[in-house]
Amino acid sequence: MPTTITVLLVEDDLVDARSIAGMLAGARSFAAAVTAAGSLDEAAAALARGRFDAILLDLGLPDSFELETLAKVLPLAAGAPVVVISGLEDPEFAARARRQGAAAYLFKEGLDAPALERALAGRAPG
């Protein structure tokens, strides 16, 4: 039986959120217990209520945008890795996000279950 990891999925686009949740449901190396948040405020409330093994973060939210979003989530993450999932396919921007503290940066275009699973591999609680 695979290990269960808790994932906070911060995504305001319902189609993208469902797609990503579906990819997580099909993961082979772990089972994912997903909590969804559609805004930075919802994410902050979820992080205040409990800890997560990983956070999947879209940077374009109704109440926060781009690297400001990452900067606001990182201190709330309690050490959980923050994996950015973005529609912005800019390698320099992705590098900036990683330098700022993102554990990984995945492009939404072409995102598939194996890439998502690789980004979250090893995030299970010890």
C-alpha cells in the first residue's frame, strides 16, 4: 500500500484544479490526500489549520500574483516544499522562482501525471 501524502493544491482555475487532482489520484508511488484552495486567503487558512507534506501553488490567484504569491506562501508552509505550477513558460522566471524558494517549477502546458509525481516524490512524512 503506498504512503499517503497531504497536498495543498492552490489553484483558482477549476478545470486545472480538477485535472491536477486527477493526476494525483493516479499516482503510483504515493496516495495523495488533497485539500483545495482557490485563493491565497483560502491557502493561508488551510495552512493555519494544519500541516501539509507538499504545496502545489499556482502563482496567478485572484488575491495575489506572480512571485509575490510564492513569497507569501513560503513562510506559511512550515517547511513543506512548495511546487509552483504555472502557465508562464519562461525559464528565467522559473529559475527566479526556484532561487526564491520553490522546490520545483512545472509548466501547466504539457503537465502530466509522471512529471507531477516526480516533483512530489519523496515528500511523504518520515
